[in-house]
Amino acid sequence: MDTLYYLIQNMLPVAIPLLLVALGGMFSERSGVINIGLEGIMLFGAFFGALFVYFVQGSEMGPQTILLLGMIVGAVSGFIYSLLLSFAAVTMKANQTITGTAINMLIPAVILLFSKMFFNSDGITTNMNFYIREVPVLGQIPVLGQMFFQRTYLTVYIGFFLLIVATVVFYKTRFGLRLRACGEHPHAADSVGINVYRMRYAGVSISGVLAGIGGFFYSVGVMDGNVNGHTGVAGFGFLALAVMIFGQWKPLRIFWAALFFAFLRTLAYSVSLIPFLNNLGINQTYYKMLPYIATMVVLAFTSKKSRAPKAEGIPYDKSQR
């Protein structure tokens, strides 16, 4: 049971960034804009969130307060950076894949330059510890307390809350209905008075906010609050795209897909704790490849059944009715 507790406790902080970034991609693509730039937006949010933590660490604020404020900084940063994609893809009708790729390539170089100039390093290193050893009262619940309320991060609970909010907004609000309409039949949506350009800006902006938060949560739950320009977010943005596709652009399916990939990654780093796997004598490097191999296998078998939004990646033009 101790091994099971360990796997779950370490899986959730990894799953939450994947979940949030994939949900962000869902909002963007459901509005009709492909967001390949999730990796860059994640790194942008992680960088400014970590930069904020770097400057306020040592103050009288508690670690969880700093985490919440860093989350807001990451969200605002992701929103601002996503406006580049919105402007290029929606207003200028540029190729969305190329624009997203450019966004991904730009920010690691900027972070390296900034870090070398001001910190003489490859990234930002913080000294804050956001780890929660035990949640009062809830941590004493048999089994569930040890599984979900001990040795964890506040990011896990915020992630579950944002999943609920995203699901409600997506399915139970007028905004969610209009957003989905713009990704499926934008001309029909426009004919009933929906501003397609505004809805697509909104979808990409929500994507930026969630990806920025996801990037900061990655730096907290996976990198212990640090950000490095060389390693970035270790391909989590692209893995989140796979999670989104595997989850069929639906919030709850995305949640289960994020858990699946996070479990594989956690398992890869916990081989020494599992006697059966440890006795096989396989180099740990091969286990670390598991999430990415699983990504290719899953997409190969599920891509034929995938149903992306019909107008995804197609710039909207009123004249082409």
C-alpha cells in the first residue's frame, strides 16, 4: 500500500499541469484556433511565476499565499503571450500551426538570454517550499487521507476546482455553447449574431490563462519552483496536446487521459520502489520514454475515431459563405 500511496501522491502534481494545459487547448481548438504554442505559453507562465516567487521569497507571506499570487502572475503572463497567437491567427488570418511553432521557439531563447544577463544562469532557481505534508483534519481520514491529503501540493486541489469550472462553463453556459458553435459552424454562428472573432479571441485567451497556470504549476509540482531555459517544460505542452486529442476535446475524458500519462511518468521515476520492475534490470531511461511511446501508440490507434472541431484551423472570413 505504501507504494500505491507514493505513486498517487506523486502522480497528481504531474497530472494537474497536463490537465490544465490540455483544457486550455480544448477551449482554443473548440473555438476554431489550433494552439500548437501551448509549450511556449506554459514556459512563459512558468518563467514569470517563478520570477515573482524569486523576488518575494523571504517576505512575511506564507508559501501558499505566494503560490496563489504566483498562479495569478502565471495566468496573466499566459494571457498576454497568447494574444500574439490571437492577433496572428484571428485578426491577420495567418497559418495557425506556423504561428504556434514560432511562439514555441521564441520564449526558450528569451528566457536563456534574460537569465544569463540578470542571474548568470540558465534559468531561475527559487528557495520556496510549497510542499504540504498533511492537510489538517482531512489528512487523518483512513486510506483517502493518506492518498490525497498527505505529501501533496495546493496545486492539486486548485486543478480539480478549475476542471469543475471548465466543465460547467463549457457545457452549461451560453458562452460555452457559442464557443463550440464557432468551432463547428462559424458562419451559422455569425448569422445569428455571434461575433466569431471575439469568441475566438476569448477561446485563445482562456487557453493562455490555463496554459500559464499549468506552466507555473509544473514548475512547482515537478521542478520544485525552478525554471530552466534549456529544459523548458520538458515537452509537457506537446504531451498536453496528445492528452487533449486522446480526450476527444471533452473535459472529463481529458482528465482521465492526463491521469494515464502522469501515471506512466511517475511509474518511470519510481522503478526502484517496485520490486517486479526493478528486478527486470531494464535501464531507467527506457521507462522514462514510456509516456511518449504511449502517446504515439494511443494516437495511432485512436486517431481514426478522433473528431476534431470542423472549423479548426480555418481562418474565419465572412465573405466565404
